[in-house]
Amino acid sequence: MSGRDARADRARVYRRRRIVVFGALALVLALITTGAVYTANALGAAIPAAAPAVTDPTPVAAAPQQLALPGFGSYAVGAVGFDGLLVAGDEAAFVPIASITKVVTALVLLEAHPIAAGEGGPEIAYTDADVDIYWDMVAQNGSVAPVAPGATLTLRESLEAMLLPSGNNYAISLANWGFGSVDALVARANAWLAEHGLVNTHLVDTSGLSLDNVSTAADLVKLGEIALTDPVLAEIVATPTVDIPELGTLKNSNKLLGTHGIDGIKTGTTDDAANLLFSADVPVGTNSVTIVGVLLGGQTHAVLNDAIAALLDSIAPGFHEVTPIEPNQVLAEYDTPWGDTARARTAAAASVVVWNDTPVDVEVHADPLALASRGTEVGTAVVRAGAQEVTVPLVLDATLDDPGPWWRLTNPGALDAARVAQSGSE
């Protein structure tokens, strides 16, 4: 081999070595770059969220309550804060309501002439004309309360004379004082009834003496609930007796007052029937329920009162205080892929008062979590019972920490799944 050929062979070998060396270097650099990219991606990637394992409490429902129904007349019973009627019979029938009319008269007067808390309201001077009204009511066999010419009573005292002994004469005198005439107050009363959705109630006088003052049992329950929202009226109808210097002692015509939890509202009597719009407070656990009801069409008030007492005594045990959620109760649990665990606990208890066999259900909503600190609100528990709804926050009882670089570098599949899930939610 000539010297020129030897030099050519050495050059070819050198070139091949350079190709191999630089190819290896390129491969190493590529691997280093890829590793660096993977490491950077892994360390900065979102970690997978842990889905909660939710515990749904079993719905609670009591056995149906057996009720002692009147067996006569029209009746309806509701409770403040509860939708609809608890019990009813012939509740849509139009019935003369007699002196229950005076509840509307009082509400309309108090709307036009409000009485501040602890005060008696405006003073009203009574004259011979009011005495004439008294004797006219006596001649018509209507209920009356005493009146004296020259006497001055506050509006509150006048309402007491109208409502407690059911003085028809005061229903007329107060209409004349407050609205100028009975007709003017009646017009306002019927407009007031329409405004409050009592479309099945119609009045023709302020006392209830006329049989054309009619309503339904369902409407009267609504009326009773409205009446109890007026503190002056609610206090008056709950008063057994009152002493007014100009009139003497006035007694409430509601003989059930103070028994069976009854604290109102108004009697009504026609020649043929005894009626009572009533309210009663019933203790239920740590709470109290206000019942409002009416029974129309008793043969006598004694018969009527016995039926109402039996009905109330059977209704009261039908209310239950249910606590479906206790404080610190575990309703969801988290178990992360890297071994952290935490539980979602209720921040407080939740209690509801339910009637009869109304079911109480709990609906749990807990969020999926990746990283979260102890005390973080992670969802809610919603308690539902009829129209009632109570929401309680769920709070994490431990921290879900970052799993650290080693777990991230050694769990590419979990990170890829988290990345896909995150992109899918965007």
C-alpha cells in the first residue's frame, strides 16, 4: 500500500470515529434534555384529585299520627312555618263566620291606626250615639260590651272591648271613629282580604251579626296566622280578662283559653252554630310550634270546645324534632394515591321539626380534592323535610399535602391521568 493510500484509510477511520463519538454525544444530550423536560413537567404537573367516598344518611320518617277528627262541621288546622294544612274537612265550604269577622275589623283598624309597643294608641271619646248603638245591638240579640257616654278609651281598650266579650257595638263605634262609617271600613276590609289572598272571605258588616259574613275554614287558618303577626292583636286575644276603669272587668269569650296550649283567637256564634278560630303553642323538643285552626258548625260551644281539645291533643304528638346530622359527623372520606387521608365532617348539627310522617332526607355534596388544608370547606350536607331546607358546611379534618418530587417522578401514569382530567374540565 502506498503512503497515499494509508493516509486515505486513516482519514476514513477518523471520520467514522468522529461520527460515532458525536452521534453518541448527541444521543446523550438528547437523553439529558428529555429527562430534564420530563423532570420539569413531572414536578410542575397537576396531581390527581381524590374522589370522596360519600356516606348518605338513611332518610328518617315517623309512623303516621292517629287523629281525633271532629266528625262535624267544617274544619282546618295548619301550623306557622309549615306548608298547607295538617288536617282538614269540608274546608272549602262557605260558612257564616259570625264574630270571627271582628278579627278582620281589628286588623284593618290597626293598619290604619297602628299602636306602638307598650302604648294604648289614640284616645277615643264615646258619646250618646255609641250608647244608642249599644241598645240597638241588644235589641238584635247581639253580643255587647258596656259603654258610657263621656267615657274616653284608648284604641287598645276599645279593641279589648270588641274582641274579648265580642262587643258588636264596639265593632260599629270603632268603624265610625276610624273610617267614618261601617260601610267605609267594610269596603277597606274586603280590599284588605283580597290583598292578602283571602279570596273566599267576604264581609258585609264589621261585627259578624249578618249571616252574609262568610268564609271557608282554609281561608280562616290563613287569617289566624296573619292575626298572630300583629303583636297588639295577638296579645289581646291571649288575655283571659282585663280591667278597664270605665267598663269594669271584661272576660274573654274563648273558654278554651289557657288549656291545651290555646292562646287565642276568636269565638263566633250564630243562632245555629258555634265557631272558634283558635291558636295553640305546642312544645316540640327544644322548639315550639304555633298551631292555627278553626272549627265551624258546633251545636254548642261546649260541644265545639270538646272536639277542638281532642283534636289538638291528637295533633300535638304528631310533631317531632329530628336531628339527622350531628356535629363533627363524618359524611365523606378522601384517600389520595400517595397515601394521605382526610375526612369531611359536619361543622354543626342540623335539626328540623316535622309533622306526622314527613320524611327527613340528607343530601351530601363533597368536592373532589387534590391538595387542601385542614379546616377547608369542601362541601355541604343539605337536610330537607317538606318545604324546610337546612344547609350545613362540610369541613376537612386533615391536610392533604403535596406528595413530593419522588412520587411525582415515579408515577407518570397518575400525572398523565390528572392532566387529561384537567384538560377535559376546561
